[in-house]
Amino acid sequence: MSSECPGKTSWPELVGTNGDYAASVIERQNSRVNAVVILDGSPVTADFRCDRVWVRVDKEVEGIVVKTPTIG
């Protein structure tokens, strides 16, 4: 589905970085998206959106990105 969205759609290079930093990089590299930092495992809406990126951070070491942020 992400191929339907314009601009960069995935940021594997941000895994292991600070979530707030990752969100700022994502929004700078694709101005069409809003990056939302959440704890990994938190419930999220299941609808697919080209203007949203979930930035999942670790529960134990809060703030570290644990999964590749992708549009959705």
C-alpha cells in the first residue's frame, strides 16, 4: 500500500535512534506526513493513511525506536 503514497515511505535507518529525533527526520524528509511517537504495543487505529507514520518506541528504554517507521 505504501507505494501509493508520494515521497519517502519507510525509514529503517532510524531504528535504534531517539523517537523524537526520528519523528523530526521523518517530517523533514516527507513534509506530507505527521510522525506520531507511541510506545510499542500501544493500540492504534487500523485505517491506512498516507499522511501518518507511527514511530514505535521501546517500553523499557523509553524513547528508542524499535520498529521501522513506515507510512500507514
